Amino acid sequence: MSKTISLLAGVIAVSAITYKYTNDIQHDRQALRQRINGGPIKTQDVNTLEPLPIVTQSQVYLSQRLIPSLKDSWNAHVTKAAHAVIYSDAPNKIKKFWVKNVLGNRVD
């Protein structure tokens, strides 16, 4: 029972901290926009702010170049490893190892 209570208390604490940080970030962003523009900002304008160009460029790079190249590289390595396992002579090598080291007979 004590683990359940401590787990529940932890989840509640994390939720409260997350809500507080989200609220603080939203208000800080609104205050920053007010200082930049020199006028008040409506609440609906906060959610429609455009991201910085560097962030947009980074997102494009990640989604169009980096992730596909990592995926292709990963697929190539997995395919190579699968082919190495499939086309290896593992059953015969294991049999020879077993006969030689476990049974004590020499097979060449």
C-alpha cells in the first residue's frame, strides 16, 4: 500500500510541476512579446506564434535528411547482419565444436 501511495504522490507532484512550468512559459512568452511589440497581446495570439527560422530549418533537416539517412543506414546494417546469420555455416560449426570439445572426438 505504501508503494501505491508514494507512486500516486509522485505522479501528482510531477503533474503539478509540469502544469506550473507550462503556465510560466506561456506567461513569459506573452510578456516577452509585449516587450518586443510594445503593446498587449491577446491570448489567442500566443498559440499562433511562428517558430524561429532556425528551428524551422532544423525541423526540415531532421525530417527530410537526417532521419531518412539514419533509417537507411540502420536497415542496411540489419539486412547485412541477417544475411550473415542466414548464410553462415553455424549448424555445422556448432556440431564440430560440440563433437570436439564436449564429446572429445576429433572431426576435421
